[in-house]
Amino acid sequence: MSEPLIRARGLTRRYALPRETLFSRRREQTALAPADLDVARGEALGVIGESGSGKSTLMRLLLGLDLPSGGTVEFDGRPVDAGAPARSLHWLRRRTGVVFQDPYASLDPRMSVGRIVAEPLWALGVPGDRRARVREVLGEVGLDPEMADRYPHEFSGGQRQRIAIARAIAHRPSVLVGDEPLSALDVTVRAHILELLGRLRERDGLTLVLVSHDIGVVQSLCDRVVVMKDGEIVERGPVRDVLLRPRHEYTKRLLASIPVID
């Protein structure tokens, strides 16, 4: 079996809470209990659970966007040191792209679409004709390249999320992480974005890590799934096995809560 592209071992995150009084003991809240996780090259991994289950915390640690309280993360065999200077993690930023939940909040309203999509190219020093790459990637996500001079407020929610995806893949990363990327969109737009992500994965060999509370999205796009509750990974396995034959009581309750139309 080949080595995983991303490997986490004993990964934890704790946050200090304010003291109740000047003389009370310092308290901590555990956002992520010790977790081991492997992400294979080219796979699509879904991470599901209720709000506050630790999904986003896990993703931030895997991407080196937050400092773990304990444990290690390796990307393609190279240690990820989130406490290192930002420039020393350019190699990781070059290999990863992120799409966030809210397409309205994740795009700077003062920047044109062209500047937004080109931002990682400039920040990471990607060589080549950047203007041409912006036009190319806008076309890849189903937008007219002539829209590069327009601003985010001129677009619908679905178009904004396409812009966010264009920015995330402009520098040709090997891993694309989506942190609830479809939750703010209506059903029709979500179907289009799902189709787009699946097409990009098949064409470019992208490794996908998709954080979602929408089990239907994970079922449609992912190979494996991880189930989280209260900062712990309580179940994992192939999507079909976990969703059809869940073993953990929490997973069973989570699946039972999905509305069903008779």
C-alpha cells in the first residue's frame, strides 16, 4: 500500500477558557481529541458530524492554519510546522487549495474577480502568464473569462462559489479542501458545484477533503467518510459501508435524523 498523501498522528487541539475568578484554576476546552487520520493520494474523503463536532478544527490543523496542542501532521512525507514563519509554509500552500463555506464572506468586495483569482499566483510566486491563467481557470469553472473585471457583488451565490473554487485551483494544487462549501447554496446550484468538483477530481487527479454536515453531498462525491462527535473520530470507512451499515450509535442517530419523503 502506498504512503498516504496526508498523515496525522495524535493530533489534538485545546483552547484555554477564561478564569471564572482571579484565583480559580485555568480551564481548557478540547476541540479535537487525539486523532489519527490518513488521506490517500487521489481519494475523496468526507468528514461529517454536527456543528461543533471538530470538523473544521481538524481541517485547519491538517492545512497548517492552526497550531496543534499535540500530535503531528505530514504532507507527502514532509512535516507541517504550523508555528513556523508563514513563508516557510509556502510549499504547503502551493500544494493545497481551500474553499470556504460562505461565498459572500470569502471574497474581498474591493477586489475584481481577476485579482481575487490571481491572488494565490502572486502570493506563491507561481511563474507564467498569470492573466492567461485567470482567464483559463474561470472558463474551467463555467464562468465567462470576460467577467474578470467585474466585482463579487455583481454575481449570484452560485457564481461566487465558482469564483472561490477558481481561486482555490488557480495555482494547480494537488489537494482541494472544502469546508462546508455547499451549505449556503440552493439545491440546484449545489448540484452544479458537485458536478464541477467531481469533474476537476477526475480530470486533474485532485485529492478532495470535504467537510460537510450534508450526508447526501458526501455520499455523492466521496470514497471514504470520517464521522466526528465532540471532537472525536467515532467511525470511519468506505462511504457505502458507513452509511448503509453504521456501527457507532452516534452515526446511526445522525443518519436517522435525515428527513425522508414517503
